[in-house]
Amino acid sequence: MTIQIAPSILAADFARLADEAAAVASVADWLHVDVMDGHFVPNLTIGLPVVEALSKHASLPLDCHLMIEDPDRWATGYAEAGARSVTIHAEAVQSPVRTLRMIRAAGSRAGLAVNPGTAVEPYADLLGEVDMLLLMTVEPGFGGQPFLDLVLPKIRRAADLITRRGGSIWLQVDGGVSAETIGRCAEAGADVFVAGSAVFGADDPAEAVNGLRSLAVSSNPGLSRH
Ligand code: DX5
Ligand code: ZN
């Protein structure tokens, strides 16, 4: 497994998005884009026009995390707007198989996210339809929240499910991931790490990405550097 770091632009300066993206372009693997609609979560962020603009100006591939109602209707649009990966929430989607297949058909990787209180086992049969499973390690909606250790056993169970299936599904964690917590996530089996405040809240975002990557690698000898 290769570890990947996805800085979340939610913690970046929205008035200088292209510059903020450029600051991590040579060291990160993805740019994580949090799309919130003020309904599925109580916060409102950005939508398709910003993703379209970013996909033209950012060199990193975009990892769009849709925290919106009715992802069945909107997910394909994000894939067509240039997102290399589109993740929908299990709690919001009505027709997961159809929507995940539509994301893949539009040329993107398909992700399925679950909130801290949502079990992963009911989605075991859908693993063939996904390229990435996202386990939220905070309640979605805001950056800068404390990491929820209660999700760690679920990370282990999800990693087991993926290993038993024998596929190459990525296991992403998002929320409160920092120098203090990334080791626990890596040790439990996560391999894609979203970090907002820990990267864009740092004096040197690129150095923060490198530091997080080193900590993840040293916490799980089975993970390698990109
Ligand atoms: C929260 C978002 C996260 C957020 C993480 O709902 O999905 O991607 O940006 O921010 P930090 O790393 O600050 O917890
Ligand atoms: Zn996110």
C-alpha cells in the first residue's frame, strides 16, 4: 500500500485558492475539495463552478467530497467538471450502485463515505463498486474539529474487509488528522489521509505534508512512500 496525502482546501484562504493549491502541489497526492450544501451538513462551501475553475488551475488531481443531499443528481457533474475522484455519502445517496457506476462511467474514481456513527459492514457488498472508502473521523461539516478515536476500530474492520476482498480499494480518513493522530490511523490500516488545518494552518504547508507522510509511514511499516 502507498500512503497518500490529500490537503483539504477547506482550511485554505478561499481568496487565494490557486496559490494555496500551488503551495502543496509538489508534495501532496491530491487536493481534497469539500462540497457542502447547508442541508446534508449545516455549512455551505463551494460547488461546481469553483471545482471547474480549480481543475483548470491546480496541478494536483481533485478529490471531491460531496457532503450534499441528493448526490445521485449531482455527482456526475463533479466528475465531468474534472474531479479525478468523487465521493458520495452513504447517508445521503438513494441509489448507490447506480450513482457509483455513473461516477466511474464519467471517468472518475468512485468513493463512498460513512459518518462516524454509520457502520461499514452494511456496505460490504458494494465494495466492488468503489475505488475508495472514506471513514469520517469527525462529524462532517466543519474543519478544525477534534479527531474521534471511536472510529479507530471501524478503520481496522474496514481494512480487514478490504483485505479479505483482495482488491485495491483505498481507505481514506478525514477529520482531525494531524501529526498527533495520523499515526493511529495508519496503524489501523488507513492509507489516504485528508488534512485541512494541519496543512493550511501550518506556517509551511509543504513541510506539514512531508511531516504527515513520514509519520504515517513510520507508524505502519506496510505502507510505503509515494
Ligand atoms: C469536514 C471535511 C474535512 C475537513 C477536515 O467535514 O470533510 O475534509 O476539511 O479538516 P481538518 O483536517 O481541519 O479536520
Ligand atoms: Zn472532506
